[in-house]
Amino acid sequence: MPPLTAEASARLLDALGLAMAPSVRRRVLAEAAGIPLALVDLRAALTDAQLSDPRRPPAVFPLTDRLRAPFAAAVRELPGSTA
């Protein structure tokens, strides 16, 4: 499944119904890169203060278990010399 377009990503984020500072919103959209699960989980991983205050987003967004799981599975499948 290809990533969502920028417009579709913005609509999905709007449908989640939480207000966030414009700069935080842009960052969530950029970090998610059109991946619907990332849009939902990155937004959910931020506190109310981080969502509303553009000076408070973390330097690195926290990964939820749902975001981490597919990558962890892919790493486990790598040959031993690359893991």
C-alpha cells in the first residue's frame, strides 16, 4: 500500500479531532510520511502540552509498540551478519 498523499494525511489527522499547534501538526505530518498508522500513533504518543505548545515537541518522537513491531520483525528476519 503506498503512503497517503499530503492532502489525505492532513484529512486523516483532522478526523482524529485533537487540536495541535500548527508547527506540531506539520511535524507529525512530516514524521508520519503518509503512513496512516504513524499519523494516528505519533499524535497519540504526544502529551496535551506537546500537542498545544510548539516549543514542547520532543526532539525524537516516541515510537509506540504498534509502530515498533513491524520494524522489529523485519530486523529479526535479517541475516545474522547484519542484525
